[in-house]
Amino acid sequence: MEIITKKRMMLYSGTIHPTLAHEIADNIGIPVSHGELRRFASGEIYFRADESVRGADVFVVQTHYEPVNEAIMEQLIMIDAMKRASAKRISAVVPYYGYSRQDKKAVSREPISAKLVADLLSTAGADRVVSVDLHSGQIQGYFDAPFDHLTALPLLANYLKDELGLHGDDLVVVSPDAGRIKTAERLREYLHADLAFLYKRRSRTEAHKIEESAVVGEVEGRPCVVVDDMIDTAGTLTMGVKALAAMGAGPIYAGATHAIFSGKARQNLEEAPIEQVIVTNTVPIPEDRQFAKLRVLSIAPLIASALRAVFEDSSVSEIFGGANQV
């Protein structure tokens, strides 16, 4: 007996950023599949898909944004439900990967929480993971399953070049620290610009505090773009921007993939000598964290292209010309 089967693509969304999931689905040309996702009185999470997923290629979209632990648990439960319902392949789509900054042991007795999240996704039943601009590329190695690492740099580069006219030898792409030089170098190549970086001396007694920021490179009288994977409290970014301004740089732009915007981020960015802050919508940005200098680019077309390639079993790296490999 011979049976010819048809491939079926289904996309489900968690509750953290449904707007992005619907944008992705619209770009692919499919609906977001419906399911019952609710909380019991005790706070426990319940999920059930409204239709059969047997034999389907299922994509579960959930960005790990606040409340981050709820977000992760929601995705794990949804993946587990798909596995037990006999989905053929389950892909965890994680635009922003939670706990990504805890990717190694810096001091004794610390966890490697990014690895724990990887173990949880794999154990739940994820056959593949898709994410955007990991804080550290080594997180891909925490998975034994395929991992598609996307990058928003082409999106950012196109905006800087086409909308703001920023490109060429006069422009300087600035890395916020030594660890981001590779990212800044890739953006520099897109824009055919020069390169500089900020040297940060961290406090030896207070976590996440920067005591000094100095500029390495020629920035005086030149437009600068500071690029990073995320903006959290923006304290480090604004300190670096002030160092650039003190060296006579200008105008200064900031670009990042993930707009976390914790604590006083909005205030820090509004008060800093920055012309524009350019981010993507990998995480939802509440109205109270938006401001006049903020520009939000949609990551949905990029993710949709990658998911379509995964479904069709074609190359994801070709979408980026290999620039997504880190």
C-alpha cells in the first residue's frame, strides 16, 4: 500500500506577543491556529489546540519577555501538548531567548541558565528552535536539535541606509564593548563604514555597573551608530553615547534587535544625546516605554521567510547570504 501525504503548516502563539505572531502568519499567508490557553485559579497554565495537529509541521511562537518565567512555561506546555497530539515536527520560535545573558559561569556557584532553558525546550519536545540575535552565539551549541539563528542586521542596515542616508566612509559603526565587535563589523560591512568600539571598565564590587567608558577609534565630527543585540536599562548605552559626544561625534544613533527597556531605560534614552533609537519588535513595547526618538522595525517578514524555508526544507542561511552564522 502506498500513501501520498501532504505537508501541513500550523502556527500557534503564546500570550506574550500575539501581535508579532499574527504579523508572521500574515507574511507567510496562513492563519494563526486557535487553541484554548488559560490559567486555573491556582495560576497553573492550561492549553489545548482546537483542531488536530497530527502529522503537521507546527511552529509555536513565544518571545521570552516579561513575565519571562510565565512566557517560558507557556511555550513548554504548548510544545508538550503538540508532541502528545502527534505533531510531525515541532519548532519553537523564540524571537527573544530568555536568560540568554546567563550563558556561562563568570564566578563559582553560578547557574548556566541559558543551557537550562535549552534543556527545557528539548525535553518538552521541540525538534527545532528558531531565534533572533542571541546574546551569545554559543547558545546554539546547547541544543542537539537544529537551531536557526536569524539576525536583524540587514533590516537595521537597510533602514539606516535607505531612510536615514547613513552609509559610506564617513559613517562610524560603534561596538558598545569588545564582545560586540563582530556584530559591529558585520553592520560596518553592510554600510561600507568605519569601525570603533567603546572600552568599558566594570565595577569589581557592584554587578552590571560600568565605572568608565572610553572610545577607541576616530569619531570626531562623524555620524555614529552604536549597535547591540539588546537595550535593557540603557545605562551602559547612554554612558557610551556620552563618551562619543564628549569626543565630538555626531549625530549619534543607537540600534538594537531587542527593546527590553527595563527600569529607567526610557528616561536614560530620552536624556541621552541620541538622534534616534532603532529597534525591532521581537518583544512588545508598552506605550509607557515608547518615546519620540524611538523607531520600531517589524521583524515579522524576516522570521516568516525563515519559517517558510524550514517548512519547505530549503536553506535559511541563503536568506541572509550566510551573515546569520556567528
